[in-house]
Amino acid sequence: MSPRARKGRAATARRPPARRRTRRPGRRRQRADDRLIGLLVAVVLAIALVVAVVNWLLVHWWVMVAIGALAVLAGGGWLYQKQQRARWEVVRAQGLRYGLSHLDALHHSRFEDAVRDLMRRDGCPDAVRVGGGGDLGADVKATDPYGRRWVIQCKHRRNGLAGSAVGSPDLQVLNGTARQVHGADVAVIVTNGRVTAPALAFAKQQRLHVVDRHTLAAWASGSRPLWELLRAVPPPRKPTALS
């Protein structure tokens, strides 16, 4: 054996055996264990708190009776106030009246609100104002006590009769959307101003209803519902106590 081979064998013999590294638990596992321990501690504390509260309430039962009585009183007071507000709204709606001078002075959006409120007064609690950009010819929608769906287009003129007249194009917009888009049984245009003769003729031909200044005055300042002031209103959709 050569001297170099002997030297290599001697070096190999002197090397200590390689030690295997022991893997320690990772930080993620340690954090998971910490979270689990924290959760268990929180659960135990919560259970202990609940048990303590229940035991205290069993001893001081009168506290629960007092809380229950206060809750009943508070609920009764809230219900009473709600009923009073509802009764006041009914009284206010029944006595709602508008004069033409008042309607003339309104902003066009407030005029639409007034028409909505008059429909509510007449017994249409679902009357809603939908006017605005993209209203597709409908400013107010309502369902009367006979089940008929009303779609109303409002045309307010601040100068009343001296303002621009409602013409056929306005009626054509209503005719094109009221039934097809909004499902109207009764399509109405309401104005505090004038309506041209061609517009009235078109409305009669297309079974549209026009509430001009004269009809509006009778409706807003009186107590009769709108369907009693208009001619050729469609028959009720469903039988009711009023039919």
C-alpha cells in the first residue's frame, strides 16, 4: 500500500461519526399551540362568568323581574307612540287641502309630493313619488282601494294659466310608457296650467285622463277622490268593501 493511501485511511479512521441534527418545533406550530391555549382559557373564563351571573340572578331574582317590567313598559310606550303617529297621519291625510295659489308657488318636485299626498288622502297608502331623471313618464304611482294601478305624470307651471300649455307631446310620452312600462290601469296627466285642444283630443282617443287646472282645484281643495272626478275610469280590478 502506498504511503498516500495509508495516510488517507488513517484520516478516515480518525473522523468522528456525523451527528444527526434534531429538528425543533417550528415557530408556526408554537404560535398555533399558543393560540389554542389562549382560546381554551377564554372559553373557560366565559363559562365561569356565565355560571357566576346565573348563580347571582338565581339569588337576586327580583332583578330579572324589574328588568322585565321595564322592558314591557318601554315596549308599551313605543307601541303607543307609533299608534298615535299613525292616527295623526290618518287625521292629517283626511283633512289635507290645497289651494291653487299654494300649488302654483310650489317647486315642481314639491308639486309631485302634493299629488302623492292627495292620492294617499284618497285611500292609496302605497302612493309614491318616483319622478326624476329617467322616470319614463311617471312621477307618482299608486294603487286605489279598488285595485287599480294609477300612473300620474305631473306638469307644474309656476305661472299657472299664463304658463306654457301642456301639449300633445307630453301626452304621447305618457301614452307610450304608462301601460307598457309601468302597468297602469289609469294613466293621468296633472297640471296646474293649460292643456291644448289637440292634447285633449289625443287623450280622449288614447283613453288617457287629463286633470287640468279646474279639475285640480276641485280635487285638491275638496274631499272627493280623483276617480270620482274623472270620466270613464276603468272598472275595479277586484271587489272590495267600497265596490
